[in-house]
Amino acid sequence: MNNPIIGIFGGTFDPIHHGHLACARYVLQHCHLASIRLMPCHLPPHRATPGVSSIQRAEMVALAIADEPQMQLERLELNRAAPSYTVDSLQQLKAQYPYERLAFIIGMDSLQYFTKWHKWQQILTLAHLIVCQRPGYSSATGDAPALLRQYGGSLLQLSQQDAGIIYCLDNPDFTPSATFIRQELATNHQAQAMLVPAVWQYICQQQLYGC
């Protein structure tokens, strides 16, 4: 019997919105994952949205996935004082889940410069990569063609091998972006429909993003 696959979905989640959740559900369904752990990254102060802490971003993730039984919040990177590298996080998660396979979920925009990531070859010894399509980005440009020639594989290979497969999904466009939502929140309340109600309530209570 093949070992279950755990998806690791990293991001700023600033804030988490329906697009993030739709992407996670799509990956769960199409890649037959056992679960997905949403892992907010710990942003340095000069990059964080003013007034929004890593703890608040994690709280919003927890609220957003409260009714999603196959999704869990992963606080691993939030507990670090030093800068976080994906390879370090995957090493810790692999030690935590020695009998499961890991699949790190990224966008096509990230695959295009993946060879610039810290110890990118080691990442592929620890996990698979599941790549979601992003508008305006193609597998024919950047690092993607060479990476897919060497590591590209099928859904079947994803379930049969421990790590090292790059699998590209043919997913729809999961809009909107968190950047757009932040802009909308700062100017009007039209972004409410793009957020889980509990997240919207939290943003209002905490007076985040200029609300």
C-alpha cells in the first residue's frame, strides 16, 4: 500500500481568501492527498502589512479552515526567530511525518525561478512539487522547461515515488489575489465576498488592512 501524501501549502495568507481555499480543495481532490497543511510564512517586519502580525495571519487561516476537515494550520515557520527556508521546514516536517510522503504546493510563477531557491535540489529529495497554474505564467519559460524535462512526472508517479516528482496541474484560475483584497479592504468593503465570514469578522474586530 502506498504511503499517504500530505500537501504543504505555504504562503503569506495576508489575508487568506476563497482563492486559497479553492486551490487547496482542487489539489486535495485531483492529487488524492490525505490532507493539506497550510503553512503561513514568518515575514520580516519590513515586508509585513502594517498592523498585521504573523499571529494574526495564522489566526485567520485557522478561522478559514475550521470547516475543512482535510486542512490543518501548520505553525512551524511562525515559531522561528531566524529567516525561514523551505528546505529547513521540509526537513522538520519529514522528521515529524516519517511514514508519509510530502508534496510542496507552489504556483507556476515560483517554478520559473525555482533553481534560485535555497538548496533547491535538496527540496526535491524531501518532497514532490505540485505546481498550480497562474495567469500570465507558462511552463515554457524560466526554469520550468529544464526542471520539467528532468523531474516532470505523472499523478501515478506522485503516488509511487517518495519524492522528486514535479507535477503540473491543469487548474482553473483561482482569483482574486491577496494584494487586490488588501487594496479593496483599505478603500471599501467590496472584498467581504472574497473572504470566509469568520475571517471578515476577525479583520473588522482587529481593524486590519485599514478597515
